Amino acid sequence: MGASTADDRLEQRATAGDADAFAALCDRHRGRLWRVVASVAHGKEADDLAQEAIIRAFRARAQYRGDAPFAGWLCRIAANVAHDYCRSAWYRRVTDWFAAEAAPPGPCLGADEEALRNETRRRVRREVAALPEDLRTPLWLHYFEGFGISEIARLAGRPESTIRSRMQCGMKRLSSRLADWVDEAPRPGAVGNDARCTRT
Amino acid sequence: MHEDLTHVRHAGDPRTLRVEAALRDAALYEPVGEPPADMVQRARSRWARRGRPALAWVWRGATVTAVAGLCLALLRGGQGPQPTANVTDARRPDPPPAAVAPALAGAGGGEPMASPAGPSRPLPAVRLVAHRPAASKAPRRRVAERRGSRPPAPRGAAEQPARPQWVHETVQRPPSGVLAPVVILEQDPASGGAQARPGLLRILFASDEGTMDEPRLGFVDTMGEEEQK
């Protein structure tokens, strides 16, 4: 409760134009921010994307409405940055290269299952990040950041029914993007494993 | 944590159920590494620099392709009304504008720069007026040689020195992270004069095709300060 009150105060000061308060808010949520951008990038590029998200947020701070959670607003911007990154030609090139480098030539005997599972999760997050914004934001905030439908609806300024509809549409879109796994794999951790093992 | 979305999804649709299971599982994703402790601070230093008038002069030592990338980054990142930066070819720098020549002389202008090492200093926001020299004849000559035809004759008796080629369409994108030695010319807000200091720009490419018309570039100096897009 105390933390929430402190957040509220910071939000009020940030929306009033206080850069210190805005930076403090971003710092509080930098873990969330990092998780969003680290879903699509590693190392310095993730750092770069996180900074880009903070700057975009700072520039758009006048558009933030106090009735929606600041963390959700920040995550939405970070997801937009991740989306732009996923859509870039540079990303596609690097991803293809890494995929070719990382895939072992033979069977995946003794592979670290947890690492593969994490990579599968990352793939799902990348696919969500690549969705159009109206589909991406509700799915990301609801499933990955734990926000409720009503909070997302307030953030988007749309009725809850619209948010549900978009989530449904987004999941349909995802099912086609993850078709190789949806049609075959019985569990979420299998896709990365399968992808590596079938490569010769 | 998650609300019941049965009314959202088609009840019993196995594909949608699997997607939802994947989404719930992906929520458990553990990113590699920790968020940098100074992430917000560095982002803040970037936004604080926006709009500050400054000059950047790319001097000797940088590769042509690095300069090309830097030009793209500056062109994309330039904001504000006043053109206050200039970039020339690294190998054959044109004479600096008269207004900045004294400052350059103070920074050892005209001589190849050594890579500076020093304390962290903020890199100002920059705006570029790209110096776009005439396209070189060298590529045409190479093409002619490849085809076996006669290369174009030089205009004068003596062959013209190679002109800067960084605006040529065949310029390749430099590898991400390349360092470009520069002299940064800042405008002193108090006196209005130019102050010169050496620096290294590290050019990061978030995305691009290596072309002039579709860049999304960023560059960072060696001290971690950054200007992007």
C-alpha cells in the first residue's frame, strides 16, 4: 500500500513534468522493462532498446493518463520498441545468423532442457512482440505482465469487450505463427527442442 | 493472476488453448542478464541532450564506411532548426568552415587524431549538414575493368585524386559497433563560440539494409553516451 502511494505521488509529479520523478518511476520498473526488451534482444542491444523505450516514454509522458497503471503504460511502449526491433531487417539478419550458428547439427542428446524451454518462451514472446499493436498490447500486458482486462481497457481507452476481442484475434494470429508447435507439440517446451533436433 | 478468458477464446478449441498455454508458459521467461543499474540514468542523459546545439566534425582516422554510417545516423537524428554539424570524408577532409577553424586548430585540427581515452563526457545532440561530394569515378572504372571495356579517361592530364565515396550507393554498412574518431565542436552557450574536443563515436545499427534511404541507426561514443535515430 505504501509503495503504491509512493508510486501515485511519483506519477503525479511525473505527469506534471518532473523529470526526476519520471526517472525514478522508470527505475522502479526497469526490471519489467528489461524483461520486455530482453525477449527480443541480448546484451548491448537489449540495453539500447531499453533506453530507447525510456526515451520514448519520456517524450510521450504528456499522453499518459493517471487512471491507468504506469507500469502497463511503460511496458506497452517497451513492447512497441521490441516490435519495431523485431520488424527490422537488421534483426531478421542477425536472428537468421544466430539460428544457423546455434542449431546443433545432430541429435539434442544431453541438451539443457531448461535452457531450451526458456528459448521457447522467448520465441513465444517474440511472436507476440511481432503482432500489430492493437493485438500485441493486450496479450503482452495480460499474460506476461499480469494486468487485468479492466486495467488494459483503461490504458487503451477502449471497452473491455474490445480488449477481449483483440485478445481473441491475437491468439488466432499467434496460432498460425506458432503453427509448427500448435499442431504438433503437446507441451510448450517442445518447440525449441524440435526445431533444433530436426535440423540436419 | 490471469482472469478466466473462457468467454474470450472459443471454448474447447484446442489450438487456442495451446496458444494460451504457451502464453502462460512464456510469462515465466527468465531473461539472460540483469538490467544495467545505470540504464535509466543513461537514457536520461540522452533525453537531456536533445535539442542542444552542437557541431560534430568527423576527422581523419575513420573509415569511409564508418563515416557513411555516421552520416546516416546524424541525418536521421538531426532535430531542431539550426544545421550545426558537418561530416567530411575521413581520408580527405575538406577545409573546415571558417567559423569553426580556430576551434579545430585548438584541438589539433588537421592532424590525424589518436584515439582518446579519458573520463566520461556527454556527447551533445548533433545535427548534420552532410557534405555530399560528387560521386567518384572509381566505381565506374572498376565496373569497366570487370566488363573488359575501356575505363573512362581522367579529365585532366594528371589523374584526379579519389573523391570521397561515402555517398555512393555501393557503400557498405559498417559493422555494428565500429568506432569513428571525431572532433566534437560544441557551441558554448555562454560565449556562443565553438569548443572542440576529441571523441570516438561507436555506431550501433539497430536495423538497416545498408542503403541510404532506409536507415534506423544509432551511434554511441566510447564513454557510453548515446544518440540515436
